[in-house]
Amino acid sequence: MAFDGITVSNIVYELNNTLADGRISKIAQPEKDELQLTIKAVGRTVYRLMISANASLPLIYITDENKPSPLNAPGFCMLLRKHLSGAKIIGVTQFGMERVINFELEHLDELGDLCRKYLIVELMGKHSNIIFCEKEDDKLRIIDSIKRISSFVSSVREVLPGRDYFIPNTMEKYNPLAFDDEIMSHITEKPVSLQKAIYTTLTGFSPIAAHEICERAGLNGDVAAGSLDNGGKLNLYSAIDSFVSDIKNNLYTPCIVYDGDKPIEFGVFNMTCYSGMHTRTFDTVSEMLICYYSEKNNHTRIKQKSSDLRRIVSTALERNRKKLDLQLRQFKDTEKRDKYKVYGELLTTYGYSAAKGDKELVCNNYYTGEDIEIPLNTELSPIDNAKKYFDRYSKLKRTYDALKIQIEETKSEIDHLESISNSLDIATMLDDLNIIKEEMTASGYIRKNTGNRKKQQKTPASKPLHYVSSDGFDIYVGKNNYQNDELTFGNQSQGDWWFHSKGIAGSHVVLKSAGRKVSDRAFEEAASLAAYYSKGRESGRVEIDYTELKNVKKPKGSKPGFVVYYTNYSMVAPTAISDLKEIID
């Protein structure tokens, strides 16, 4: 993620547009390192500003959420209430391009005199803090902070009441808003890669911002910064200057880049370096941050919640694959059964010609017309040898018939488990996991909880994924086997089409025609969805079977998600779905 100085500059721009001249009506401290300010802006609009100095996730954004606060407010919260209740927000500024935001606040003191205070928010990883200051002799003096930092903790700067406030040295970085030829020379003279030279020279620039600049300049960010020729330097200067100009003019584009449905990066500029992936833009940086972290947290939570189910599926798959290998080896041994049957028949016919004590009988095989040697047990008569071969044939025949059924059952079990594994891979909500767990319980992979006799809550039905093709056709993707069955057989219409990955587990994809002739583009996009939501998504391209929905049948008594079809077309589809618009039903 790129919570850098550029993102902070967009936040400052948004806060100035929404909160300037507003008054702080409530101050709360929901967590030990978190503040929530309720602000009545001009026009009586109420905003909630969330500020977090959490070491692992420092954030600031405008939200509608009202987090519950402890009954007894912490000391820092009480101090802010004493000084800032009813305070007016004069302005919000950023120190250079640092990840530091300064709220200038105007309020009345105990004597009714107008005075100013400063609430400084530092969003710098483990060094994040919220510091309350006042100005004295043109210097900012610390009144208190949400985290007190003594000299035992930091030898660089103490953050304690009465100390002067200052920002530590930024390791000889330069303010990009003052970008010129001199700063450009510092970038190109560094003995590191071009991308690293950019973000280690310009304050507030993250590696992703540096990568984007290289992309816009048409340069490889991994090459040495000092290896640029004059043309490369000219392109780099132009790209940085244009990038900085957008920041100066507040031309931001808050967006999130997705790999399928997983958010992988956010920024406040167009990220052309991710041109092959789906990008979602937002009106404000606060909306972007809320969406990114909620979706990121949701994916993390889903992954954690599904770990037990994945372990059960993985164990069952390993067990069934070992069983299948053993069954296939046993099945191969049964290939000799017909040979023993022929031996028995030929001994019954020609056994009279065998002398006592013969170890073999050479006779004509009337099935092939060629002579054949039949091994004999010298202690048995030819008839008893024939009976022995017939018994061996009968045993292998029984084994063959049983194994043929068992192998099909084991393969079906493996296919079912693979489909469950794929459902776990694409689950996006806890409801999806509940449905998968219900299926696994019904299939016997999870033991039913019989100890609790209370009426169990019915698992809520989740909806399939819904996309719209480039030319307006609705495409639905099943997220689990129950949903696959419902999608395929629940609401069929004339002219609908069905898609599925060939030979590997995947979602059922249904393309709704709505009475229109389906375009080639819609077919290709539906096939891409079937490729992406399959076990072959990492391969880049997947072979897809597709047919009219009416041709898909479900055998009686088959497992959830299992279907058969005998008439179909095939195509090879890419697993990229960036051009498709997802609809949240």
C-alpha cells in the first residue's frame, strides 16, 4: 500500500474542503491510540473524523461510523475536551510533503480570550502520534500527546509536555514541490536503481509512486539511475514535473487496484503501472481508504476463518488421492483375468494330453490360432489346474467389477473436494463459508454437532457474483456448489448459455441472453470469468466448455455442483477480467 506523503496531501485537501471553519462538537478516544472528532461544518453538516496513531495502521479519514467509547475517558481525551470543545478549525496544512498533518484551531480560554492551539497528526508507522501543541515565541510547544516518548525510547526526539515540537531530519530528502534541475541531478547521481533513487530523494514519495513515474517516463525502474542518457533524463524530468504539477493543482484520482476481487494497492493518482488490472476510482480519499482497509481486512478475516475448512479439505484430498493410486495399481493387476480364463478353458479341452508330472501344457489357442504354453502345478491333475485358473479368474473379475465402481466413486470424491477447495478460494463473505461448511457437513467431512439440541439457525443464502459484459449482458458466477446448482437449474431462460472450465474444478457461469442474440464479446468475457473462477486461474489461460443452458443435466443422486452435458463448444480463455463491471446486488 502507498500511504505516503502524496496520499496525505490529498487528505489535507479533502479536510480543508469539508472541515475548514467547522467547529469541534465532540471528542472521543475509542482506543488508546485513536481519536474520533465530531465536527459541525459550515451549513450544519456533521462529519466524524477518525484519527489513528496505531503503529501498524496509522490512518486519518472522514467516516459515518460512530465507534463506541469507554465510559471513563482517558486523560488525553479529557485534556482535548477542556481546550478544544467548540474550537473552530482555521485550516489544515501539511508539513512539506511529510506524512504530518497540522490542524490549526481557534478557541476561547478560561478568561474568554481568543487563542490558538495546534493538533498535529504524525502518520509515520511505528513513530505515529497525535500531539497537542501551542505556539510560544514562534515555536510550537508540546502540551501533551496520545503517546509520550521519553529519551529512553528515542534519542532523536522527546515527545513530552513542555518540550519544543519539531520534525526529525528526513535523511537529506528534498521537497518535491520545489522540484528543479538541482534535485533532478541528485536523483540521477545516486548509485542505486532509478526507482529507489526517486523515492529516497523526494520526500513523501513511496516506491509505488516512483514506479509510476518510471512507467510514465517509459523507463525501466530497475536500471541504475546514473546510466540514463540525455533522452532518458529529459523524459524522467518531464514525468516528475508533470506528477508534481498535479499535486500542486490538487488533481487527485483516489483509486484501488484489484487482482480479481482482491485489493492489492491504493493511490491518489492514476496507476498506469497496473494497466492490466481492474481499477476502481472514488470521489474522495476517505471513501477509498475505508473501502480498501475494510476489503483488505475482510480478505484477511475470510482467510483466517477458512483455515480449518481448508485443512479438512486438504487432508481428505490427500487421503483420497492415495486411495486412488492404490486402487489403480490393483486395477492394473486385474488385467490378467482373461488370460486365466483362457487357461482354464484350454485345460478343460486339452487336459487329457498332459502327462503326469508335466510342468506345462503346450496346446493350440483356438481364440488366436497360435500355440500357447500353460504352466501347470505338478501336484494337481489337469482338471484341478483348470479349476484353479477359473477360481483365479473369478476372483480377479470380482475385484475388477468392484474396483471399477470404487475408482469412479473416488474420482468423484476428489472432483467434489476440488470444487469445495475452489469455493474456499473465491469466498468473499462469512456467509459463503457458512454455506461451504454446511455442504461439508452434509457430505460427511465435518461431524454434525448433535450435542446442542437447540434449533440451529438456518444458514443465510448468499448471492452469486454478478457481472455485466461490455455490451450489457448479465453474467452470474456461482461461489459454491449449492449456488452452482441453483444458478444452473433454478431460473433457466431460452437462449441462456452455460460455461465451465474443462477438466478442472471451477464455478458455473451463466450468461443471460434476455431474449437477445449473444455477442461474441459477451461469450469471450463469460469464458474469462469461468477461467478466472477456476483452479486454473494462475495459469493465465484455461480451456472452457460452453453450451446452451438447456443442455446441462444433473444426474439423480449426484453430489452438489456435479452436472453432465454431451453437446458443447470449447475455447481457450484468458483469466483476466479487468474490463468487466461487477454489480453488488
